[in-house]
Amino acid sequence: MSVVGVDVGDEQAYTAWAAGCQQRLLRSALLLTGDLARAEDLVQEALVKVAVRWTRLRDGNPTAYARTVIHHDHVSWWRRHRRESPAPTRDRHDERPAHDTETERRMVVLTALARLTRAQRAVLVLRHFDDLSERETAEILGVSVGTVKSQNAAALARLRTGAPELLDLIGRIS
């Protein structure tokens, strides 16, 4: 990717940064959206927005900025499309995976995350999958630390009661 108006050294720094964080951002976006194509679009949009602002972001935390862009763009998309009916998710309370494969684990996690509210899902992904602090999560989401704590507690409680297949897969969530 050529960053317009940026010297070659900055372009190389951007390229190295993007290559180093792209997969983590994609995983987060996938967990947030539950849709690989939408996640890829969100990450691509975030990388472009970081590239445009690279000279200002390079010495700070461009990954945090990219996560913020992904979250905000997802919320905007969700608000535009929330009236559309989502595809029904299968209730897997009584089903147990026959084989513990990566695909089955991914489906269990995505199904469990789909049961959460948009805010709970965002907090859970940032706190537990991206391993961010409560303060970092609050900054990215534009909410208070108290909101992060309450949404996290509500999400974990909902998973404990509503997603036993996830608990069977990973053990007890604390």
C-alpha cells in the first residue's frame, strides 16, 4: 500500500505496523460482528483511516485508533441495518460437538457472542479477547470505566446462564 504524501521510511513503518496487527484486528472484528466479510471490510476501512493519519498516529497508539475505528464503523453499520432481520441462530443447548475442532470452537464462540447485546459483546471482545484494560476499553468505546465493568459483568452472567456449550468448551468463566 502506498501512503500518499508520506516519505518512504514512514511508509515502511506503516506497512510493518499494519502487517503486525492486521490478524489481531481481524479476529476482534470477526468476534464483534460474527461475519467474516463484514469483519474484513471493517479492518480494511480502519487500516485506510490509520494510513491517512499515519504521521500523527505513528508515535502514539495506532492500534488503539484502529480498534476505535472498527468499533465506531460497526456501530454505524449496525444502526443502519438493525431493522433487517438477522439470520436465525440455532439453539445448541442440547447439542455437544462430536469433535473438538477449531471450526466447532469458533462456531460455539460466535453463537455465544451473538446472544449478547452489542455493548456487552464489544466490551467482552476488547477485555477478554484483545486483553485490554478496563480504561483502554472505555477509551475505545467512549464510555466510563464503570460502564465497562457493568457491561462486562452482565455479559459474563449472560454467558454463564445462556451459553452452557461455551462453558463446556472452555470451562468456568470467572
